[in-house]
Amino acid sequence: MYTPRRRAKHAKKKGPLHRIRILLASVLVIIAGLSFGYIFAAYQSLPAVGNNMRPSVSSQVFDIHGRLITTLHSDQNRLPIDINKVPQNLQDAFIAAEDNRFYDHIGIDPIGIVRAVVANLTNRGISQGGSTITQQLAKNAFLSQEQTLKRKIQEAMLALEIERKYSKKEILEMYMNQIYFGQGAYGIQTAAKTYFDKDVDKLNVAQCAMLAGLPKSPNYYSPFNNPNEAGNRKNTVLDQMVKYGYITAAEGEQAKKEDLGLTKKKATTENEETSSFIDYVSSQVAKKYGDDALYKEGLKIYTTMDAEKQHEAIRALRRLPDNYTDEKGLTQPQGALVSIDPKNGHILAMVGGRGQDSFNRAYQAVRQPGSAFKPFVYVTALQHDMSPSTTFEDKPITYGGWSPKNSGNSYRGTMSMSDALALSVNTVAVQAADKVGTKNIIANAKKMGITTLDDSKDQNLAMALGGLTRGVSPLEMASAYGTFANKGVHVKPTAIVKILDRNGNTLEDEATMKGSKNETRVISEKEAYEMTSMLEGVIDHGTGTAASIGRPAAGKTGTTDDNKDAWFVGYTPDIVTAVWIGDDSGSHSLGEVYGGTIPAEIWHDYMVSATEDESSADFNVPSGMERIKESSHEEKTSKTTEKKSTATTDKSATKQKTGSTQQNKQQAGRNNKEQ
């Protein structure tokens, strides 16, 4: 018999579960209602397919004082072409690269979306995203570049409508005529003329693959701007074409070997002084907001560039020697200069070469640093209970069969770390590195902004002399040295202060974006000051006397094996600047050029002008410390400047054979000729 008591007991058991079910059902109903309302609102504001695209507006770029630097014109250089005149290889290349199910889906591709999501979750990487060619057409032709859920919903709706109104061939034709290929070229016909000086129907398979690879990131994958990455992207597209049966494996391999026959990129005289900086800013904006936003959305981009300092940087680099003209028509050697405010990371000036091409060596070139890497060794020593006056014995040493050498095989006996750095003594740097551990040195360099180091391959003693697996960029070296100037705090470099959209709305503002991820204390204020005092000795009486500017300054020279690279990186309290000189191929010697000669002279010329308005005359001494005074020694009056006597210095890195791994042996061959 089912008594009231049992019913009450039963009600107690079922009551909470019943209420949860009701609550969940209510939540689902609310979510469904909100979702429907959101989708309906997106549909209501959907532009009609067939209307003209939103009018393009030129973007403007301003310097740190709010003065207009340049206008990124939205005028579209476009030569529309009929799909029937487009070679099949080019059509196939686009489909293979962007949307291999183009002829099967209805405008959106759930299978492609799932594949992209799975690939990202499994960290395998993908050659295609989840957006179809039709979705990309909808976005470029009718929508803004804002990354919102509403815009994505509208993109999908428009794609379905486009597929309903147009055939696949018509959609592909509109897409190919619509998209941006970099270098001011819109549409495939203009792109073919821009990159190859050909009509589109004359393109070979390799050229088709190159063009099909550009829309993913036209600035980054441009063969004029970034030839290595452009080649890699072209090969990826060829592999996709083989994968989907558009060409055979043999045809793909043959196409990879073919000369692309690129036209010679003509450097424009307009905005020549600011072209490197504008290139860097454009790459940063395009990476975040897309090329269409950069060139067509009327952005107002306020930058960190100081126009006067940029002018002085261009002027200073005129000291570059003219050794020869290479097969690309470029005068060699090339050079780069990057200047940063260490307190806020603002890039004040950037020059990426002579202006004869679009390759920006200031941030894209990765070269061996030579002895310019030694400060990372010594600052690590300061963290391990050493001081500038800590002594080592400069003497012949051997590690696993490798014997680092000094200039002319000369040795000075007992000397302080400060003197060893000023005179760039190799044996002391290696002993210090061995004592503190290469792992700790690499960790410090990374914290200070060097991103190109390899934790496993660079952990050998040749690293102490700048023998690295890859190398470093001038931008990152300037940023890293800025840590010393900024009392031990590293600030990530930035070129953009604020970006407004065409309606004046703020897209980003440095003032609201600052935070711990942009500023990191790497070393103590005491260690930073001690390091600065040591680097002042380089300019005062060491290898960098040519950099002396008549006011307190600190820095370091660097020269690599066979004089293939020469550096000077230095700073005052308010400005840090890196100068690099080298042959683009990395295979030609600079001759009698060392870090203490032309690079130091370029640094001097720039910094004399750049520091005219500096408010700080000297480096601040941390509380509780006394100003460190340079000790006198016999070399102080010699004014060593890395002249011919250094020519035999440190073949050491070349001859290291540690006996541990082949990697270490190879590592050692990368650097440092300088004492």
C-alpha cells in the first residue's frame, strides 16, 4: 500500500531533481531565444548581395608628435579578368590553397570547419582555415574586418546567398578579382603584372602557386619583402596541389626548382626616409586586422616614430661602404639601425637597409652577433655573486679540445671582468660562461627579448662569444640592451601608440594596454647599473672608442668570423640604438670593417643628434650604491678600436670541438672574430 508518508518521502527524493530539470529547461529556452534574437538582428542588418562594397578610405600614419607621415592609399590598382582567361593551374592552386571542397559545399563548409578545429586542437597546424572562398568573398566585398560573432554570422549568411545567386565559376572569378595580393595589387591580373610582368594566362605552375599563396598574408609572404617565407609558402601550395591531384608529384618537385622570374622591385622615392618604419607598422597592423583593414578601412595609426630621429638615422647610415653590387642590383654591404626608448619600448627610428629593396633588415634579418652577445654572459655573472671587479686570469684555456683565442694569441694575466669586457677578451668571457652555466645565460637573453635562441643547440660555450644556431635581429638586440638602460626592466618594443577606425572609435590604445606582459623585471637595478658601468668602459677606453659622443654612454662592439657581420649596440639613459652591417648573402667579408669602426661611427653620428634633447645627462646610481669609477690600467690610453690587430681574434669559435655533440662543433664555427 502506497501511504502518504511514502509519497512524502518520494517527493523529497524527486523534488530537487525535478527543480533542476525545470531550471535547465528554462536556461535552454532563454539561450535559444537570445541566440535567435542575435541571429535575427544580424540578418536584419545584412547588406544586400549585389550592392557595391563599402567605399574604401585611405589609412593615415602619424608620428609620435601627431604629424602625418604617410597615407596608405586605398586606390585599388585592379585589372579585372574573365574566369575563362584564367589558366586552370591558377584556379586549381587557389582551390588547393584556400578551399579544396569549393565545388562541393553550399558556401559554408561544416566539414572544413571541423577539420580546422581538430587540427588546431591537436596542434598539427593547417594549410587552410575554416572559411570558404565564398565566405572570404562575402567578407571582402560587403563586410568590415572586425572580429565579432555578428560579423561571422553575417559572413555565413552572405555566403549562402551568394551561392544561391551565382555559379561556382562566377564566385571564383569575383574572388580572384577582389582579393589583395600586396604591393598595391588587387586581383590576379594586376598581381601577375606586379610580380612577374606577365599576363595571367602566361603564368607557369610555380608562379600560379606563388600568387595563390599570397592572400593568406600578402605583406608577409611577398617575395619582395620576405623571399624565404614566400618560397616556403609557394612550396606548401604546390604540395596541396599534388595532394588533391591537380598536378603530379614530379610536376610539383619540378615547379619547386623553377626560377620564379620575379620583376625587379623598384624602390619608390615617396616617403623613402620612413619606408622601413612604415613597413614594420604595416606588418603589425595587417597581422592583427588584415590587409583590407590597413589599406581600405580608413584607419588612423599613431606611431612612436620621431621624424627628426628617423631622418638622422638615414643620414648616419650613409657611412656604409660601397663594396660591390650583387646579382639583384643591391649595393653591398647592407646595414640596419634601430633606436628605442628603453623606458616605454617606443621605436623612435628604424632603417632596414639602403632603400633599394623591401627587405627590412632591422627586424627580418637574423645574423650572428659576435662579441655583442657578451653582456648577456657578464650580467649573468653579476647575478651569481660576482662584480665588475671580480678577476679572472686571461690565459690559454681548453674545453673539450676547443681553445678560444685572443687577438694575436696575446694574454694579459689577471684582470677584472670590467676590463675584460671593455677590451673584449675572449678567454675571460668563456671562463665566466663556464662558471655561471650556459643555460642561465640563454634564459637571461630570452627574458631580455631575444627570441631566436635554441635551448638545446645554443647551450655550449661558443655561445659566450656569439656563436649561435640562428643569430639575432637588430630590433631584438636594441630591445635587450634597453634592459640595462631601464634599470633592469625589459619593455617589449612597440611602434604603435593608438589606432582609430574610420569613425574615430579606438581600436587599441597603448595607455590602456600596458601591463605586466609588456614590462618584466629581468635583473636587479644594482646589476643593471653594474653592467652599465662595465659597458661604459667599452666606449671610454675599450674597443668602442669611436662611439664616444661626449656624454655618458655605454655599449658593445661585435664582429664575427671573416668579418661577415659587424655590430655596435649602445645606449644613454634615454635612448638605446643597435647598428648592424653585413653582406646580405652572409658569405662575403666586410674587409677591414669591425664593430668598433664603421658601426660605432654610424652609432656616434646618429646618437650625437638623437640625444640633443635628452633630459638625463648621466646614468642614475641606485639607492645605497656609490658611482662606480673606472679603474686605471695600462690599456686605458691605448684606445683600442678593433683595428687590424683583431683580425686573428677568435677563430676560437670556429675551432671548438667540445667532444660532446656534433651540434656543439658546428655551433662553434659561427662566430667571433673580434677580441
